[in-house]
Amino acid sequence: MGALNFTPVGDNEKSIKGELTCFRAIFDPDGEGWPFIYRSWEGLSYSLQMVIPVSGEAAMNSFNWDSFWEKKGENKQMIRGAKRMANRIGKFLNRYDIKSVADFGCGSGGTLFILADKYPHISFYGFDSSLIIVSKNHQRAEEVGLSNLCFKQDTIPLIKSRMIFDLVYSIATLHYVMDIKQAIKNLYRRVNTGGFLIFNYPNRYSMFWYRNHIKPSDKEMRVRFSLLLAGQNLITLKDITITAGKKPKNFWRAVGENGQRANVCVYLHKPCTPD
Ligand SMILES: C[S@@+](CC[C@H](N)C(=O)[O-])C[C@H]1O[C@@H](n2cnc3c(N)ncnc32)[C@H](O)[C@@H]1O
């Protein structure tokens, strides 16, 4: 075995970097073990930087979405994503008798703006924890004259709203929520009988993906995905089945796409009469 020398990076950093001069690395070569390893081969030594998962209080998601949305508008990437998601949700709207739709964690609401324009007979509601983006969206809906689209501030998992919808979806949002099981329970409660709940969620594959793709130097992304990077809010299909009392179905398959195991998206169809 060779030498293992690590030094802290930054003052109050949870990251250390150093060099391991041996070939039989004591870490999982797939990067799936603990801790997260930012790897690169350098000659005969294994140079690595470890980001030690934050835990306890430090891992509470402290990302400030209000200041994010204060600075950010809808960019090209968001617009492309919104078009794709509107197309997928549209397949459910075409297939079933749906009169109301809610998007929890709607962000800049791109998907909702497209859908509200295309389906004027359906009422659309966007909820987000950030008051800034809710106000911006509200103003935009007024400007473009979409009277079937409204926005409200609300936070998962508590959800103040008592409204019920035929279709509820939450995309790229549960990743920032600590108590996902409670979130799923409360989102499912907002679904009308015979309606649908669609969501993607963080699992162990998404954790590995983000651990391998977020650079240790990217502080903003590390704070934003702190829960996921620390593996504190991961769930499985089995957890969802137990939580909802119903086995979820594959959303990607339902819309004719291939999903990835790091981005599993599912839907729950609420029975017309209680199971
Ligand atoms: C990555 S964006 C996703 C936006 C949109 N769903 C999409 O797919 O483009 C996550 C959004 O969730 C919101 N958010 C974060 N935590 C939340 C929470 N606990 N409850 C409700 N919204 C939340 C953020 O303000 C942000 O707008």
C-alpha cells in the first residue's frame, strides 16, 4: 500500500484533497461507496478529492430558492425541458378526462404556460415555495391573458392548500425535500379519486450520479443538492408502494420513453373507490 495524505480544502470545508499512491484503491472503484470521490488518474498515483457527505443540521437544505429566482429567469435549457414535459403531461390530458392540474415545485412554470395555452378548458395551478417565482409567474400569466392558470405559494411536504386536482405532478422538486414519504402522502391527498400523481424522486442511483457530476468546487450545486449528496432523502419503489398503499407505475413507459435508473419517474392512479 502507498501513502495516503489528505489536507482540508478551505476553512470550514467538508472537503479534503490529497493523493493516494497505490493502485489497489481502498475505495469502491465505481465511485459508489462512501465517501464521494472525485477521481482522476495521474501517472501512478491516484489523485482524489473527497467530499465528505454533510450530515445532521448541516445537511438540512439551506438553498435559497428566492435569491435563485430573483437572479434567474427562464433560460433556453428550462424552455426545452418545459416543452418536453408539456408534451408528456399532454399525453395524460389527451388520454383521460382531466379538468384540473397542479404542478408542485413549478419553478418558472414553463410546462404550465404551454399546457394552459393548449388546453383552455382545463384549470392549471402552479405551486412553489418561492414567493419570488410565484409573483413573477402570476404577472406573466396576467400579461399573456391566461385566465385558466394561477400560481400560489405553498411548500412540500406540509402543503397548506386543501384543493383537490385530477392530475398532480411534481418534477425535479422532491430532491430538495427531506421528508419525501410525507411529501408523497400529502401530494397524493391532493389527487381526486380516479386522478393521477406523477413525480420523479431521488434514489441511490441519482445520488451516485450527482456525486459524480457535481464538482467539489461547485459550492452552489453542493448546497442545492446537499440532501441528495448526503444520501439523506433517498427512497425506493418499495417505500413509495408502502407510503401510497399502491404500486407506482413507470411514467416514462406510459409516455413512450425510456427512463434512466438515476431519474425514475412514476405515477400513481388513485382508485375511484378506496382500495
Ligand atoms: C429545479 S426546480 C424545478 C422546477 C420545475 N418543476 C421543472 O421541472 O423545471 C425546483 C423548484 O422547486 C421549488 N422548491 C424547492 N423546495 C420546495 C418545497 N419544499 N416545496 C415546494 N417547492 C419547492 C423551488 O423553488 C424550485 O422552483
